[in-house]
Amino acid sequence: MSSHTETPKGNPRDACVGLDPVGFYIRHPPGPHCLTTFITPEDQLFKTIHMGAAIVDEERYSITIDGLVRHPFLFSLQS
């Protein structure tokens, strides 16, 4: 992940290329007796997704921090 002050190209919403799953999704956590390691694996994590999980184009995805901040900047997934 890199940070810089460049202006993103195009509409930030264009980085979203799909949703998976689409719509509401819930995965309940396993019972305590099913947890066998100190670190919980991703496939056993509790998940609640209300409007679908975004699939993003990593080359176009960015987050801009600006407004009432001293130093506006942009985060991207590009190194």
C-alpha cells in the first residue's frame, strides 16, 4: 500500500467491479469447542454483510483523505 497526494483518476466508484456475495449475508461464528488454534482462521470468522461485499480493481482502487486535515493524501493498493 502506498500513500501520496496525487489526485485519483476517474470516479472512485469505477474501481468496484462487482459484489460477492450480492445482498445480505451472515456467517455465524463456530462454537467455542470448534476453535482449535489461538488465531481464528478466516473461514471461521463471524461475518455480517448488509449490502454485498465489493470486489475492486486493485489498480484503480484508492481512498482519499481530505477536507479538514492538515495534509490531504491518497492511499492506493499499488506499491
